[in-house]
Amino acid sequence: MNTNFIIKKCKWMLVIVLVAGIGIAADREDNKYFEIAKNIEIYTNLYKEINTYYVDDIDPEELMTTGIRAMLRSLDPYTTYIPEENIADFKYMTTGKYGGIGSLVRKIGDYVTITEPYEGFPAHTSGLKAGDQIMEVDGKSVKGKTTDQVTEVLKGVPGTSVNVKVKRPGSSKPVSIKLERAEIRVPNVPFQTTIEGDVGYIILTTFTQDAGKNVKNALKELKKDKNIKSVILDLRGNTGGLLKEAINVSNIFIPRGEKVVSTKGKIKDWDKTFKTLNKASDTDIPLVVLINRSSASASEIVSGVVQDYDRGVLIGQTSFGKGLVQNTRDVGYNSKIKMTTSKYYIPSGRCIQAVNYKEGKAEEIPDSIKTAFKTQNGRTVYDGHGVEPDIAIDNERYGKIIGGLTRAHLFFDFAIDYRQKHNSIPPAAKFQLTDKDFEDFRRFISTKDYSYDTETEAALKSMRKKAEEEGYLSTIEGQLKAMEEKVKNDKRNDLNKYKSQILKILERDIIAQYYYQKGKIEVGLKNDAEIKEAVKILKNQAKYKSMLKK
């Protein structure tokens, strides 16, 4: 057969296939838009019919919001609808600022209770104290109201006033206090100090506005005033925030022009690579970054960057594993949707997203499809499961009694009682409870109601249920009762068994009554296994450097 004829025929066949492919793609796209239009029309008609003919009155906004949120639940937990009334909360999450009185609150019994006034803000300066139960706001009772309902009326435009009536522990009469709302800006770097003389410590709690500037300033002050030789950056419990602040914090330790993160999604025009823009503060100071299972998103970018460039040592537990990027888009009437639009990839090329979401359900990425990547020095790291620390330290396992006492608010209540009996205590770093204080706590809770199930009790309950279902209960009833009684008797010793944990929590809660957030952080450093390991590795520079090599 003629070769030229075959070539021409193949070309024509290729053209036909390409045209057919384009036609099929166009048909698919047209069909997709038809399906969108069809289903919007069905949804609109359904919404109209329900609002018009349903037997009971319906709140149209509530019905629509319920439908929207149900739809978004089929995607991932980070894609959320933000109606107009929640915009202030959304802005607080990104800026760390809001208008209000400045206090942590919690529902205890019938009333929302002040648990910790922010030092220097209206709740603190106006005389509100931890333990104050909010009975009225601007003359209206808030008994039975939720925490969200009470905080909503306490928030407002800075400069406006709000009157609260509180029931104060130890006082027979309610106390009325007038507060002037202010702009509350919760510091993202609430504490910095030195450990063992020349090791700097900086805690970053969230990546809100100016996180990079605040960490930079903290490092600068520690170097100038304390002459530190190394630094610990604590990102434990930091769930993330603004991407630009993750870049800024990374830039403190990474030179200008280095890649920090790339984002890739369905809209290719939105794919971006972000690099450091400024001169680094210090590219040489030995660095340890602390992470745990609650370190997520921006925290994982920073810790991942430090690891990928072999810039420092990571200590703690594997991070949360959130490698998804969200953007907000206006959807009308001052409402927004915060929507997952891409995945992010750190300098080694890995994505640390730990789960895939299918129809709203999380599926862990199996080890079999995880990929190995290399750090700058050639160390092996993996994608698909958060950022792994270079030195792993297990979390302390707390006894079940701790949960029972916490749920009953008994640590908090004892701290309030302690504050009423003691006008002052030593500085946070030196404060320590005694055996007598522990016995006081034992007496304090002896008449209180709290409960908890041990894992053994849960297993015995499960065994009892199974035995009953399978008809064996009468056979093993005696043995089960004997074991249940033995566990019950042994639980009476749980206070002594977990004494050290109980004292640690009591010390933290009591110190918060006198020294607020800074005091809680400072006392937490005393018995912190990860801090001790960080100091140990930073003091041994030979080991520190060897860990960062291949």
C-alpha cells in the first residue's frame, strides 16, 4: 500500500478523532451546565412550594441556611457558609480583633460564667473576675442562654457601653458593672522568655495579622536583651490562619527568594508559588520548632518549610495534616462562602494533607500510596500524613478521673475558692502547691458530684451487653459483678494515683487567677517534656547539626 496514502489517512483519522473529542467534551460541558440550571430551578421551586404550602410557619432564612449547610457538609469540613450575622466572628478568626469586653466565658449550670478576663481589656479593668456568673446584660436576664447568645450581646462597637449584673462567688448580693467596649486584639505572641539562660522561647498561638512581625520582634528583643544563642518556636495547638503570615514567619529564618509554598487547584490560573520577600532575621541561630496533633495549616507550612530546608529540628507529635487552602467569595447580602479551592505543597514538593474527603466522609490516605520526598540535605520525608517531627515524644496520658473533674468544673471551682482565700501567690514560675493543698482539694470535691468511666468499665459494659445478646449473661453474671466491684473499689484510689497530674492542672488554673494567660504559659514550661528535649538538643550542637544531615 502507498506509504503517503497511509500517512494522509492517519492524519484525517486523527483530525476526526480530535474533532469528535472536542465535540464530546463540549457536549459534556453543555450537559454539566444544563444539570446545574435544572437543579437550581428544582431547588428554587421546592423552596417556594415548602414556604407557601407547608402546614406550619417556616423561617425562610433558617430553612435556606439549613439547606446550604447540609449541601456543604457533603464536601469537606473547611467549606462553610458565613451568613451576615457571623461575619464579625469570621473577621476575628483572621484579624484576632473584635469589639467587646475581652474575656473567655463558659456555660456553667444556668449561667454563662467569666472564666478568664484578658489582662488590660475592659472586663479586667472594670473589675470582672473569673467565676462571675452573668445574670443580666443591659437589664435583661440571660439565665439559660447559650454562650453564643450571651457573647453576641456583649460584643459591639468599640466605645459603646454595656451593663452587666453578675453573681460573684463569696458575695451574697449581685454586683452591677458598667463596661465600655473596646477593640479587643488577642495577641498572637502572648509570651516570650528565656530557658536555662540562653535559650529563647517564643509561643505563637495563631497566624492572625502581624504574626510574622510579632515573632520577628520577639526574636529581636530576646537577642538584644537576653543575648540568646538558640531559640524554640512553639506552634503546639496553633491551628493556623493567614497564608501570608505563614510566609512571613518562615521568612524570619529562611532567606529572601526561597520557595515557601505552592498552591494547585482546579482553576489553573489561580495556581501560585509563594516565595520569601524580605531579608531573613537570622538564618543561622539554632532552631527547634514544637508541633503536636493540633498544629495545622499555616503551622504545618512553617514547620514543613523549616524541615524541608533543614533549617531546624522539629520536636513533638505528627501534625494535624491539613494541606487544603480556602478562599472566601461574596455570595450577596453581606454573606460569604469560605471554600476549599486548592491544595498546598511545601518546598520538597509534598502535600501534607492526611485525608481525602468523599461525599463529606474523611478517608485516611493509605501508606501504600504515600510518596517519599527529599529535604535540601537529602533527608527522606513523606506526604499524606501531616508533618512528622524529627524527634517524636508521646503525649502524656491523663487518667479518666481528670476528664470527670474537668467536666464538673471542679478544677476551676477550686481555683476560684483558692483565690478568695489567698490575696497573693508567688510568681508563676515559683508557685507550687503542697500536700496540704492536695488534701484541701480532696475535701473540696468530697461533696461534689462528678463521674467518669474507665476504659476497663467501658469494656465490662460492652461485655455485659454482648453476653446478654448471646445468652451467656447468666453464666458469667457472678464473675462480671466481681470484676465491676473490684474496679469500682480501685477507682477510689484514683485521686492518689493521678495526684501529680491533678496538682499540675490545679497550679495552672490557680495561677490564671492571678497572672492570667502569661502565667498559665509560664507555669506550663516547668514540667514540659518537649521543652526539656528541645533545650537538651540545642545545648548539644554536635547532635543538633548531625540530625539535619542526610
